Amino acid sequence: MKASGMVFKYGDNVDTDVIIPARYLNSSNPAELATHCMEDIDKEFVKKVNKGDIIVAEKNFGCGSSREHAPIAIKAAGVSCVIAETFARIFYRNAINIGLPIIECPDASRGIEAGDEVEVDFDSGIITNKTKGTSFKGQAFPEFMQKIIRAEGLVNYINGK
């Protein structure tokens, strides 16, 4: 499994309230949530993001409330992967549960900039910055997590879809 796209870069402590502001939580429609993804931290995100693009952040991405709306909004916006130095644990689990690939890699977090073109190989954990010609070794997904992501989430995986 691979992901490839242009990078949107954010810093430390990107919380779920800026990923999808609470004022939009009256909807659980992924397409509707996607239209507001990241708007409190990056007003241009939804206008510029393309299917396959990648978010790179620093420490503690997805901190704050435990809402599943945050990874749903990111995935529905077309983001193929989130790379961060570290993730809040509940966000990490929620992302896997809904089939959003995420990977922890401090070196990649520091070595990748906004606008870089990046490819991620989930089988090996290799993250390649195609813009700069550099590579980083992140944590490869265990096979069972890859199966959940390929199934587009835990519910589909359990239901054999």
C-alpha cells in the first residue's frame, strides 16, 4: 500500500477543534465535514487540498476531544495519509478505525516542508520526499492494521467488506 501527494504542514498540538471545529459537529456527513476541515488553522486548506495529498505535523497531532469527526473530516477531504512526530493516542486509534493511514516519524516531520511532494510506502514504513530526494524510515503498519485500512475502516473489516 502506498500514498502519494503534496504536503500541508502544521506544527505541534493540532487539536481536534481546529481539525473540525465544534460548531460543525451537528453533522456526521463526511462530505459536509470535509468542507470545514482545518478551517480554523488554515482557511485555504479545503480550497487547495487534492485527493491524495498528505498532512505532515509535529508533536501531538489530534489532541483534544476524542471525536471521530476529526479523522473522518481529514479522510473525506481527500488526504491519503497523516505523518507526525507523535499523535494523540485516541486520534491514532480513531484514524485507524475509520481507515485513515497515519504514520509516526519524527525525522520526516522535521525534514518535510509544505508543498513538498511525498510518497509513503506503508508496507516498509519508508517515506520519500520526492522534492528534496530524501527518505525517512517510519513505523511500518502491522499486517492487521493494513487490512483495516484497505477495508476503509474497522467496521468494514469486521463485516468482511
